[in-house]
Amino acid sequence: MNDSSTPALQAEALSMHFSSPQGTIRLLASLELSIAAGESVAILGTSGSGKSTLLGLLAGLDLPTSGRVSLAGYDMTAMGEDERAQLRAGRVGFVFQAFHLLPGLTALENVMLPGELAGSDGVRAAATQALERVGLGARAGHYPAQLSGGEQQRAAMARAIVSQPSVLFADEPTGNLDHATGGYVIDQLFEMNRIDGMTLVLVTHDPTLAARCQRVLQLEDGVLVASAP
Amino acid sequence: MRLALTMLWRDWRGGELRLLAWSVVIAVAAVTSVAWLAERVAGATEARAADLLAADRAVETTEPLPEAWVKRAREHGLETGRTAVFPSVVINGERTQLVSVKAVTPGYPLRGKLRTRARPSGDERVTTEVPEIGRVWVAARLLTVLDLAVGDTIELGDSALKIARVISVEPDRGGFVDNIAPRVMMNQADLAATGLIGEGSRVRYKLLLAGEQERLVAFTQQLRSEQGNRVEIETPTGDRPGVSEVVSKARRFLGLAALLTVVVAGVAVLLTVRHYAERQTTGVAVMRALGATRRRLTQLFIGKLLWLGVIAGMLGSVLGFALHLVMLWFVADLLGDALPAPGLTPLATGWLTAIAALLGFALPTLIRLRDVPPMRVLRRSLGQGLFRGLTPVLVAAGVVLALMAWQARDWWLTLIVFAAVAATLVVLAAVAAGVVAGLRWLTRASGKRLLWFTGLTRRPWTAVIQIVAVGIGLMSLFLLGVVRGDLLETWRDRIPDDAPNQFLVNIQPDQLDGVRSLLADDGIDAEFRPMARARLTGLNGEAISADDYRDSEARDLLTREFNLSWAEAPRTGNEVVTGNWWSGDDPAPQISLEEGFAERLGFEVGDTLTFAVAGREITAEVTNLRSVQWDSFKVNFFVLVSPGTLDDMPMTYLTSFYLPPERDALIAELVEDYPSVTPVDVAAILRTVRTIMDQGVRVVELMSLLTLVAGMLVLMAALQITGERRRFETALLRALGATGKRVRRLLRYELLLIGALAGLMSATIATIAGVFAADLLFDLHYPWRPWILLAGTVTGMATVWSAGTWAARAYYRVSPMTLLRQGHD
Ligand SMILES: Nc1ncnc2c1ncn2[C@@H]1O[C@H](COP(=O)(O)OP(=O)(O)O)[C@@H](O)[C@H]1O
Ligand SMILES: [Mg+2]
């Protein structure tokens, strides 16, 4: 089902409401989005506009109030939590703003985690390779606390790409890092997008970063509007 | 399962779960040590039911066994053997020792094995013979006490007998009786010549029988119908109370004591696992985002816990095994050397405890991790209140209850103990919470910040939990170590220095004047009391027997003979509490019962009792109940009858008096002149009983020490929970320029305060328990001494401070820079 005609990601009439003490917050309102396989898309928006929420819905981490999200043609909104998890396994990679490396695990073990959870073979070799790819081979045995911010980001990158996902979600991937430190990893991301055809969905408030994507969308008042690249 | 083990190892490496693992280890050690101890002690005493009787069945009487019975038993096709057991005294120089003489016929024992040695240190061998004519075999202890050796000759009544062998294991004898009256075994053919057997002497004759079940039953039933209550038929299943019952009671008590450790360790598990789970939340969210299903996660958590249970169970069992060896060593004297090899069942018990503790205490919390919303990877605030709620505590309480029932094997007892433990916890917690609230109020009211209280008042619940956990451990230590000692002291203080310490029993009427003047020569003015051996046979005209009672002590009173005396007026230390004492001019036979005796058997004033005395029956009405001050050590009786009731009955006399230690020789002289008189050294018996008690108490003390260790683990767990905050505070304070010293001082104040509160509270509660026990149970006045509270406070401070400083040592090693960079979760 993964031929070029099927979008890698598709959102139809996506709405997300939260009830708060001040009344209902309508974060996403009938949002439409289609991302083709191999595309790189940036989602820009002010803080609190709902970028992370949208990313979570696209990745199937949460269910929308209404509407549909399909990943590689599978309608995730019709699935249970565990089915979505299984769908994500090996297909989806993440780079989070806070990196979320597990503090008790070495860099290598952090990168091995997705493979171990999936019960795959050759986990260690793949993880070592991924670490080398992000230039962190020498620090495989270090714990997150022993790594600098930039190195932590690279380890998080390695964990995201180790299972060679077809879609990679990145939520503010440069986090609080300065441009020079974050730049290397970003270069890697775009290289993988170009060479391996990995779909890239990038949430950021940084217009320069967004500009490197093939398509830039702006999240405003719950809907996406195309923005000049 | 492999992945679970890998992840467990990573957690361990990262310092997670260490306290959890240690808590399980301590809990398992407590339970397995008791299991092993109980198994081996029971094995040494209880398992040999038939051996304990040395026969398949036995007929016991207080009269010599008629030769005809032996013949008849043989005609029934039964093997027979005979024993006669009675107390006597062996003298060496000026030293005397009460012994239990057993005269046996060839063939003894019919069941079980008699083991002897040629010398006390020689090789043990199973003996099929019995002592030859003119020889005795003795317990090793007799040699030690009287400084005798194999080959020496001892005098027993009128006979001189040579010590030929040392008895190491006798089937029908529990190990610890030997401490009071060591065994002297002789050939029954030598018995008459000793002159120790006579009218009124306290001999218990037994006809041992072995053979087919139907023949045994046929013979004994025939004998029973002929002889009625005059014979007692003993069977190996033994409804006899005794060693096995003591062992099983001790086992249950220790088992429950071990559970106290499990409960406290369980609190540590609850605390650490919650902390652990909270720290895992983000990691789990990441795993879920990466595609781990809830089922997969559940498997992982259970797998981790099972592995942890297996490993901690193993370690705990090893520790428990070591502990049980120490306990065995404490009570070695009580056991003799017939210990069976340790079995494997306690190992299973240990694992079961470990798994139960982990699944009961840890799983309910851990399992909630699978509900961490994966969205948490994008929004930190999600999945926050996941571990609130009472379910884990309720499940834990249920598990504790189940474990208790398993140890106690008695629902009532379980519920009572559970309620008692819960009540103690609640009281401790309430007091601790009150104190912490008070301190809080104080810091607020005083306006300025009382810096050394802030640690407590900022984390009131953690403080309360810490105080209670350490307090429980300290309290059981104080109760056993201090309060028990105090009670014994008080009790001993109440006994006057010249309280009787010697009894003479079995004085024949014709010896009375001689013994009296011998004592008078030494300035001892002793009162002599008449007595007869009696057996209770009827109540209100109906036959009464042991089968009518369930209580083992009541059964014992009905199967054994007891002493009956008469008196004109109540003696000092006796007080009529119900009914009226008889007056001189009422000729009707009447009975006065000691109130405890009456209560045990359910007798009341107005009941008519029938006793068999020397083959004759006496029936009389109970007209009053007495309270007796037993610890006066004067001669006293459960049952007294009015004057004249015992006329013409065969009587012996007994007396008690104070014998100054330097005049010990008098006893030797007395026994020399009157071999059938049996002296009983009460002081020596009390010393022995005290030693036995002390040995038992040391085992329990070891248990409380484990509880205290578990309490320390709770303390550390609480420190670990607050550790994150503490680290951050420390870093902040240090970044703001506070010296490391100053920061450490704050923690020290907090620890000392917790320790002081825990110590003071537990010492107070232990003292109050002492006061109540003294008043209600022993009728004593407990000495209230403030220093105990002080000592308790100091002990609490010392233990908490040292454990706490050790647990928190890591926070201060790190530089403020690292601390700030890591931030706090
Ligand atoms: N589960 C939720 N419950 C209530 N409000 C939520 C929830 N998730 C997101 N929000 C609200 O939605 C808004 C957008 O959040 P988010 O998607 O994180 O924005 P962004 O990533 O663009 O900064 C915020 O104001 C947040 O408070
Ligand atoms: Mg965001």
C-alpha cells in the first residue's frame, strides 16, 4: 500500500477540542493535510498554536476529537491504542524537543531500545551503525548525563533513525541548542530525506529551519495555510 | 523474558531498584530463617512421633506394673518393654544434682534409636543393649555439672553404680528437659536394691508395647476396661501436650514476628516502587511512542519483577539460611544433637514470599505505567497523577493478611495480630503526624524560620512514614531488650532474699522427725506439709476425663496425678476469693481450689469432685476458691481438702526453706541419710528456665533487628524520594554561596530530629506496654525510669543519623554545576 499514489500521511477534517475551565478550546478545526512519501514538510506556528498536538495526532499518539488520520494508508482513528503502537513500530521515528533519552541507559542502549522492544535481530549492530552515522560512535558507552546537549540530540537522532522509519516526526528538534550545534543533525535529517526518501515532518518556530523544507505550512487558528517557501 | 532481565540489570546498574531489592532480600531473610529454624527444630522433636514414645503404644501407671500384664501382652503377640522413671539426686562430694532416673528392661526402646558414646567426645553409635547390671548410662550434662567422668561410680539411693556410657540421644525425651534433671539410665533389675521405690514415691511406670495395630488396640482396651482411670494409654500421635506443641507455638510466634519485618520492608517496597515508577514515566512514554504495546509493557514489568523476585529471593534465602544457623546456635542447648539436615522447602517459602511481596507491593503501582499516555513525549504534564490512589495500599494490606494467615494457620489469630499491627501503626502515625503538625505550627507561629525544622515540615508525610518505620523496629527492640529485662528484675526484686530456694519432697512419715531435726541442727525451721498423689476422676457424679477438654493444659491436669493436701486454715499468701473457708466444726469433706486451676477446668463453688487417691475414691464439694501468691516459693497446692478427709490415706511430706549457698553440703548429708527424699533446687531450676528463656529471646531479638533494618530501608527509601528535591535545593543553596558544610548541617538536623522522634516515641510506647503488661499480666509495678526515654531518643538519633547520612552521601559529592545542569524532574 506504500506506492507513490498513497500519501504517507493524510489528515481529513481533523478537529481537536479541549475543555478547560474557561470553556472549550478549539485547537484544530477541520484541518486538512496530505503529505506524500519522501516529502519534507515544516509546520510553523506561534507557541501554543497547537503544533505539538497536531504532530501527536499525525503520529497516532493521541486521537482527535473528530476527523481521520491515516498513516501509510491505514486509518489510525479507527484503531485501538495498541494497534496504533504496532503500526508505529519500525515505521515511525521521533526527535523530541527534550530529547527524552532514558537516563539509566548508555547512548548505545538508548539507540538499541526500539529494536529491543520490537524483538528484532542484530539490534546492537544496527544501533552502532546509527550512532556512527550521527558521529557519536566514540561515545556509545556514555550515559546521557555525560553527553553535551548537542551530543544528546545526536543520540536522540540515532534512536529515531535506527529502525529506518519511513516517516520521521521532529518536534522542535534543535530544542534549546544554538544554530551551530543543532545544524549538523539537521543536515543529517535532510540528507536522509533526500537519499533514503524518508518523509520528514518538522514542527518548529524557526523560519530559517522551516525554509529548508520542500513545503512550509503555517498553523493559524486551527487550520494550516501554505506559506511561501 | 530476556529483555526483562536485561532491563532489570540496566535499572540496577543505574542505582534504581536497589532499595527495593534490599527490602525484598530482608523480608525473605526474615521468613526463610524462621522457616528453616522451625523445620529443623520440628524435625528434631516432632517428626519422630513414634520414637517419642519409644513404642507403638504405652500403658502408664503410678503403681508397679503387675507381672501378669506383661505376660498377657506377650500372649496377645506384642513385644514389650518396661520403664520406670522417677526423680532422684546424685551426689559428688558436696555437689548434688537432681536427676531423672529411668530404669529400663532389655529391649528398650521398642521404637526409635538410643544413641550413646563411650566418652562425652567419642563417636556416637546406635545402641541396641541397655545398661548392664551395676552400670548406668548418663547424660553428658551430669558429668559436667558434678565433675564426673566415665568409669566413676555414683550413688543412687543405697546402690553404687558405675558410669559406663554417655547418652547422646534418647528417643522419648525432649532435649531441654535435661537441663533441669539430666538422665541417669539403669537396668530395671537394679531398681529394687536402690531402695528409692516405696510408698508415695513419684515413680511413673510404663509398659511399652509394639506390634500389630489390632492386637495393640485389643490389649489396651481390655486393660482400660479393667483398670479404668488408673492406667493411661499413650499413643504416638500423642494428644500429649509437650515439646511439639511448644515448638509449633514458637513457630507461629516467630513466623508472625518475621511478618512484621515483611510489613515494614513492604512499606519500603511501596515507597521505592512508586518513586521508581514516577521516574520511569517519560521513558515508558517514549517506548509507547516507539511502538511498544500495553501488553508488551505489562509483560516487561511482570518479567522484571519476577526476575527480581528470583534473584532477591535467592539472596534473601542465603541470608536467611545464615541467620537460621545463628539462631540454632543461640538455642543449641535446648535441642540436643539430633538435628536433621536442612531441607529445601524454606527455599520455596522464600521465593514465594519474594514473589508475593513484589506482586503485592510493587506490581499494582508498576502496572499503571502501561497507561502512560504516549502524548507525554510531547506534553510533559500528561500522565501526572497516575500513581495516586489507594489501590496499591489496599492490595498490599490484602497480601499481608494472606501472608499472616499462611504463617499463623489460624484466621482468628491472624485477624487479631493484623489488627494489633495496624493499630500500632496507626497510633505511631497519629502521634508522629501530631508532632510534625506541632512543629509546623511552631515554625509558622514563631515568625522567624526555625531552619532545622524545615526539612520535616516541608515534607510532613515522608517524615511521618520515616518516623513510623524506624519506630516499629526500635520499639520491638526496646520491648525485648529493655522492658522484658526490667520486668524480670522487678519480679525478682519482689522475691525476698530469704524466699525458699530448696524443696524437699517425698519425705515418708517415719522420716519426718529425723529430717526435721537435721534441718533444725542447721538452724532451719521448716514447715512440713502432708500430701497425697491424686487423680481427678469425677465431676458432679459423672466420670470426667481428658477427652472432655480441648485445652492442652486442662487435659494435662486430668491425665497426670497432682498433689493433694489438707489444711485447717488458709496459709499466708492464700486468700479466699469466692465462697467460704471451712470452719473446724463442719465434718463434711470439703474442697478448696486455686482459682486458676478452677477456671482452667471450668469448676465452680458447689461442684462435687471425685479424686482417686491410692486406689480409693474421695468425693467432696468445692466450697471455696483461693488466690495463691505462687512466687512466694512456699509450698502451695491447687487442691486442698478439709481436715479429716485424707485420714488413713498414704501420705508423704514436703517442705520448702531458704538454704544459704554456703551450706549446700546439708543437702548431700540429707540425701546420704534419707536416699528416698528428693531435694529440688528451685534456684537452679529458675536459673535454667531463665537461660532457656534468654536463648529463645535472643532468637526473637535477632528478628527485631531485622525489622529495624527494614525500618532503615524505609528511611532510605524516603530519603531517596526526597532526594531529587534535595539535590536541587542543595545545588541552589550551594550556587547561592552556602558551603557544603552548611547544607549538610541542614540534613543532619532533619535526620537527628526524625531519629529523636522515632526513638522517643518507641521508647515511650514500649514503656507504656511494659506498665500495662506488668499491671495486667504479672501484677507488678513497672519501674518508670526516665533514662529509658533518653536512651531511646539517643539510639534513634544515632541509627537514623548514620543510615541517613550514608544514604544521602551522594548528594553532596556532586558539584553545583552538575546538579543544576541535570535539573530536577
Ligand atoms: N491534553 C490537553 N488538555 C488541555 N489542554 C491542552 C491539552 N493539550 C494541549 N492543550 C492546550 O493546547 C494548546 C496548544 O498546545 P501545543 O500543541 O503544545 O502547542 P505548541 O506546540 O504549538 O506550542 C496549549 O494552550 C495547551 O494548553
Ligand atoms: Mg510544542
